[in-house]
Amino acid sequence: MKLLYVTESVPNRDPQLGDGSSMIPYEVILHLPADVAVTLLTFSGPVPVPAEIRARCGTVHEIAQRGDLSALARSLGGLTGLGKHRRSTPSARAAAATLSGSNNATLIHGPHALFLSHHVAGPMVLQTVDPWSIRAGMDTAIARAFRPAYRLRELLAERAERGLPAKARLLTVGAQDAAAWSAKLGRAVAAIPNGTAATAGPRRDRTAPVVCFAGSLNYGPNVDSATLLATRIAPLVWREVPEARFVIAGRQPTAAVQALAGPRVEVLANVPSILDIFQGADVAVFPDQHGVGIRNSVLEALAAGLPVVASPVAARELPPHPLLTVESGQDAMVRKVVEQLRAPRPPHSSPGGAAGQAAGTVRSWDTVAGEYLAEVRAAVASSSPAGDLSGTARQL
């Protein structure tokens, strides 16, 4: 199969500048079967195309983004999608039209690139990560000011999504978001949850018990979670385990997150490997009160063989896992954290041990890539004349 993969940002795993949206196509591209020839169409930014992505793709086309001031004006101050207008250039539209015509199918990743669906020829699959209208709805719900403007942005996003081509297959990450988006649009939406690698390994020695939290620290719901952990949960844990240390780690912490640092709270910015944080902790805590999609950090902690205490929001759509405890109340979360900190801890945990076996229950990226490919093949099959299915099968 010849696949045009369009991404709203360069597929990457950069610890500072990457995010969940750049991570998914990075992993999917690297885990697609060798018989899928990939042409990558992406938008240039602060992260260069990784060498391994260039090596996997037949060709890579990078499109320059429009300047911020011009995009801001075109998007009416951000109401109609600042990210979309950064990317909506004549060069991008022409590249999508030309390249889609020479491939069997097109997979577009990210809400800020979905406008290109109107310029794509042939079968297509659209993946939104989090549907933008639903994400905007979350922003409206938690906004402390300018709520009418947030509500207007939400409605404009939904109107744009209703105009997506009828022939396109729609994907998102979470099943709940897929159901809600399907109801909004009156059409089918499928969910493909993210994967992660099973990375359980030796636990690092430490002189005191450690509680950790990880995530993008410039994302509003994560800022709120980190603040809740450091200012409300940590003091209650210290009553029982005064020597406990809290580590808050992630990319681009805001000033509010950096201000949480203290004698027993460490804030680590842009760590090269979040696995190092998990392997140096006794328990991960995610007290999220808001969010959409599936929490990648919870998956990564479980894959590392680390016990996790999470709120229902943080554990949304995750199947039961032997290392995952879900508690809705703050006091219940504190009790479970204290139990983990007081539990006997072996000096090392190997992949062959209990933690490693538990970590092995997470979804793999091979599985995820296979599900994306199945959606692409279904799009091709549904676009073929009924009498020409055998010829289409031979092409693929």
C-alpha cells in the first residue's frame, strides 16, 4: 500500500517540544508493516524530522507555517482555529492535492490539519487525537474569564467538524470522546487508544520514599493536578510519611508549577526520559479533575511497572490493571498513596518479576499501528466500485 500520512506537526518524541499529538504518528509510522510505503507531509516547526522517521518514509515534505500575526488575524483572534490558520497555506493545500493523487489512501493526523481533507483526492482517514469541539468544550467549562468567547470558539469548531467530507472515516483516541463526537456529528467515529512500550526494569535506589506526577506541565488540567498534588495531597501524606518526597516532572512547566518546588517537592522540566522518573519512584499519583482522551502518562507509568493511584478522570477509559488503583475522593487517594509508600519494596524489579508481568498487559504500538492500517484499508475498500474489489486488493 502507498500511504500519504499528513501530520499537523513533525512526528517526534522530543522531551521538551513534543506532545501527545506528535507522539502518535511517530510511533505509528515506525510500527507500520514494511509493505506500507509512507509519504510524509508535515509542517515545519522547532523540532526537525527525526532521522528514524526520514529513514522509514519514502519521501518527506515539510511545509512552512504562516506567521503568528497573520494567522491570528485570519482566525479572528483564535476563534476559528489559530493552529489551522498557521497551516492553511496555498503550498499545503497544493501538496495535499498532488500527493494524495499518487497514493492509495491518505491518513490525516491532528485537528489543525483536518482542513486539508477538503483538498485530498481518494480514500481518507481523519484522526483528531481529541476532537477540537470537545476539547474546546472542556476549556469553556473550566474558563475563569471570557466564557462567552470560549463558548463561541466551541460552536465554531463544531460547525467546522460538521463540514468534514462524508467519505472520510473518523478516528479519535478515547471511546467516550468517539461516542460524544459521533452524537454531535451524526456519523460514525471509531476509537483507537494509544499504545506504549513495556519498559519495566530495575528500580533505582533512593534514600526516601518518592511520589511522582508526570505530564505536559503547560497544559491547564495538568497544572491544576500538579497544584492539587503539591498543596493538598502532599501535606496529608506528610502527616503519615514525613520523609516522603514528591517529584513533578514534564515538559515546559508554567511559572505556577515551578512555584510548587520546595524542600520536599521537586519540579523537573523537560526530562530526557520519563522512564527515569518512574523507575525512581514508589508510586505515581494522578489527581486529575479535568481532561479528555486517554492519559498517556498513566499508561507509561503502568508500563514501567509502577503502582498508580488515579482519579476517575485520570483513569478514564483504561481497562482494569493490577497496578492501577482508582479513587474518587482525596482522602481515599491519600490512604492508597500512604499504603504504597509503607509497603515493603524490593531493591530491584526486573521485567520477569511481578511488576514486569503486570507492565506487559499494556497495549503495544504494533497493535495500534495495525488498527490504523485496518481503518485505512477499510477506507480504500469502501471507495472501490463493488465490481473492482479484487483489483483494489491486488494494488494493496
